[in-house]
Amino acid sequence: MAQKQDAEKDKAMALAEDAREAEWKFPSFTAEMFKGNFRWDLVHPFPMQPAEDKKIGDELMEKTKKVLEECLDPIQVDKTGEYPKEALQKLAELGLFGMKISKDYDGLGLSVTNYARMLGFVGSYCQSTVTWLSAHQSIGVPQPLKDFGTEAQKKKYLPRLAKGEISAFALTEPDVGSDPARMTTTATLSEDGQNYILNGDKLWTTNGPDADIIVVMAKSGARKIGDVEIPEISAFIVETDWPGVEVVSRCKFMGLKGLSNGWLRFTDCKVPKENLIGKPGMGLKIALTTLNTGRLGVPAAGAGGCKSFIFDAARWAKERVQWGQSIGLHQAISKKLADFISYTYAMQAMVYLTCSFADKKNADIRLEAAAAKYFCTERVWYTLDDLLQVFGGRGYEMAESLYNRGEKPIWVERAMRDMRIGRIFEGSSEIMHLIMAREAMDTHFKLVMPILMPKKGQKEGRLSLMMKAMKFYAGWYPKTWMPPSINFDVKHLSAANRDHLKFAAKTCKKLARSLFHTMGKWQAKLEFEQILLGNFVDVGTELFVMAATLSFTEQMIAANPGDQTPQELCDLYCANARAKIAASFRAVKCNHNKMYKKIAKNLMDGKYNWLATDVYMDLPPSYRDYAKNLVPPKK
């Protein structure tokens, strides 16, 4: 059993390594930071959106506002679970399904920044609408075609998608989530070599039940990396009206009631060979590359959702009086309000900065996009929880109920239900930890792993590799102990920001040094210490957000010197970040990680079953025959 598990782990690791981008073609602020280099020059001055580009986004928002108000009531969507087809049609007529598609293929050709602004704007009104737009072009067919498609594929499909034919991305399976090495959907080349025959099931395909064109990931063969055989995963363009494509079931969730999501089945579906995207075996690389920029839609929508509550929070905190004063003046409430507004400000700074990197196309944003997705979805959840607490019973009450009794409807409870999924889809927070940890360790991984775990056929000998590693660390390691050289102009910065900046520059050296020490302690076993690595990722994420917020604040103050409110928000965020960073470093040295694992294993082994007493253990009678609805996988 253990041997089989080890083989499965080796296969999963080999597939993941094969799919990731091995080289850094452009500089990455976060990647440099994990190596101990605080590249302030990469984030400052803050790259504000050009006025002419901002105007394009502003005008589109005004048009979108009219469409949303005419065709869509988000309260009714949440109540009925039905998304109006008229709204989809009007959004398509406005061009919103072609926001990321070039004008050469009939799209709007928006900048990444304007696309993020649009998702933030739509998200402040209806998060279900965001999922239709984002799943279609952030992770659906347009982005893979843009990056990897042939000209013939682009000409055939992009104009259709820009005009409103809906797309989706099918990767997850009933028994396969974040481990694609276990994928069971297959694509077998036909005898005449003209088609791939697709068979298998895909679960939780957003937009899937209503999609016209989808990207499907499937095993098209196998190949060896050293001694490990890995599946060859390929990406295919599939039209849902083809024979053999079936919607098995529509899925419903705690939030996003207007979401179209389902279980799809492919039975001997013929896919023309020209519908293969890229080359055979490139599927997972295509998926990961697509998600690099695709993930930016999630934090943008989350930040927009938080910003939509600013006025209601201010009004309620001021008008609601308890014990002789506004509740916003009571310390317990003022802390929640202050954290809410400062984190919302920090989210906007990091999302806009990362979008500007993507627009310039001269930066590698795989770490920044992952950090934005991770940070924003986590902060959105906790800040909305604080806001619900501030609103009290009115926060827990549904908007329609508030309206029916004559109060202004606010939808904090709906926002929590809708945005909780952000911590799960397009890479859960835990997966973001693993992705970022792997990239953070990249320099050490390349130098040390060939020594600790040599691969079959490795060309360089152990001694040669050890000498190379010693040469690098002899020059690199002492620098991590040296005071940071502030080799950038900081005289124009406020005194507070100079202090925050020096802290960040100093801490990134400590981060790099601590990572190295931890690697030396755990060596090859470090891959199992996910919580330890997660602490380092948390430090790196907070440092990146600090840098983005500091740079954004300086730009805001420069534009309006009389307004110090951005500085106030920056100071509070940085103070909170410094406290979180200190806690993360402490958790590396003092933690209960072994206890977590032991107790979790005991739970799985049934050793705590004795605790489940005096509870109702069965399903309600009407649900006990659930197995009769099970649709078995296609054999």
C-alpha cells in the first residue's frame, strides 16, 4: 500500500514539475524577494493607469450600469436561482464576453487593468454575473487560444466567443481535484488519425451546462520522465452540440445562486484533431499559464465587492447609537471598521499593481497573481465577517427581508455566501500556498535537489554539483545577514513610509535566510512540512502587499498632497502586516504541526467516534436513497 502511494506521489510530483514554467523570462518582484532582494524599482513609482485607458473603462462601466439595472435584479437571482437569459444577451451585445479578446477577432481588447476594473464593478452589483464573465474569458476558451491557439483556431472561435457564445474550462473530475495525475478522462486518436475520441466525466464546470464551446483536459497517452511514467494531458476545444456531450447534472451551492455549473459527460465524442490546443501533453502547462492572469479576476471581483459596502458601513456606524454614542466610536467596532477599510485599500493596490505588470508584458506574474488571489480571497472573507458583525442582526438578515419591513436592503450575508468560494476555486488557498512555496524555493531546488535526490541519467556528478552549490551559497548567504542597502531614492517618501520600507527590505533578507535554514534542517522531507512553508508564503505575501500599498500611497499623496487619508490606511495595513509577519516567523519555530497530523490521523482511523454521542446520525428520510440518483462513471 505504502509503495503504491509513493508511486502515485512520484507521478504527481513529476507531472507538476513538468507542467510548471521552468525559467523566469522576466523579473518578478516576489520571486526576487524570496531570494532576499527587495526590488523597489519594480514597483515604484506606482504604474497608474493611463488616462486614455481609464476613460475606456469608465465609459464601459456607465453602459454596463444601465444594462444591469434594466435586466438584472441580483436579489431575485439569489432568491430564485435563475439567471435571466435577457441579461446574458444584453451583456453580450455590450461586448462584455469579448473584453479580453483582441479587436482583430471582434472583441473589445481591454487592458488587463480595465478588465479587472470591470469585474470589480460588476462584482459590486452581482457576483453571479462575475462568474459568467470570468469563467468564460479568464479560464475559458479565449485565454488558452490567445496564448497557445493556432491562427485558424483563433479565426474560427474567437469572434463567436466575443459575440456571446459562452465558454467553459473542464479540468476537475468527480474523483480528481488538484491532482491531475489521477485524471481518468481519455482522448484516444481514431484509427484514421483524424479525430480524438473523448470519454470521461468532468465535475464543477462553471458555465458548463450552458456553454457552447469548452476547453476539455484529457489523457491522450503517457510518457516517461526518468523512471516515472506520467500521463500525457492535452487540451481540446469541444463544441457542446456535438454528439456524445451530455450535461449529467446541474450543481447548486451555498452562494452564487445564479451560477451555471455542472457535471458533464463525454461518451465517444469525436473531436477533430485540429481542435487540439498546442501540442499533445501540453494541457496542464496551458491550464497553469491560463490561470496566471486568469486568477486576477477573482481578487478584482472580491475587492469590488468589499468597496460596495463602504458607504453603508459608514452610514450604519454613524447613525446607529448605543450607550450615548455612535457604534463606530466604540473601540470594538472601530477596530473592525478600520481593518475593513484598510484591507480593502491594500487589496486595490496589489490588484492594480499586478494588473499593470500583466499589461506591460515584461514581468513574470505567476507569483504575484497567486499572491493576489490568495491574499484577497482570504481578506475578503474575514473583512466581510467583521462587517456582518458590525451590522449585527441586520447583517444576518436577508436583503429582501430588510426591504419588506421598510429598511434599506444591504446584502452582507449574500456577499459572504457568494464570495466564500473565492478561497476554493481557481486554486484553493492551500494550493496557492503550495504553488508559491515551490516557486519561492526554486533557486534552492535547482541547486540542492539534484544532490539530495539525484535522478536517473543525471549528467553532473554529485561532487560537481556540491561545488557549484557551495560557490553560490558562499556569495549569497553572507548577504542575507548584511543590512539592506537602500539603493533607491527614498528621500521623497514620508517618514512613516521610509520606516515601513526599511522594515520590508530588512525582512525580505530574513525571509530568504530563514527559508534556507529550514531547507537545511528538513532537506528532502521539507515537502511534507506544508504548514511551515505556508508560514513563509504568508510572510512573502504580506511583504508584497506592503510594497504595493506603500508605492500606491506615495502616488496617491503626490496627486493630492493635502489628503493624508491614504497614508492613514497605509499605516494601519502595514502595522497589521508587521504583526502578522512576526507571528508567521514565530510559528516556524514554535508550532503544533505534529499534533495536528496525529489527531487528524486518529480522526480518520475512527478513534474519536466516541465523541459523536447524543446527535442525530442519519440523513433525513427523504434523502436516504440518494444512491439511486448516482450516475456511474462511463467505463
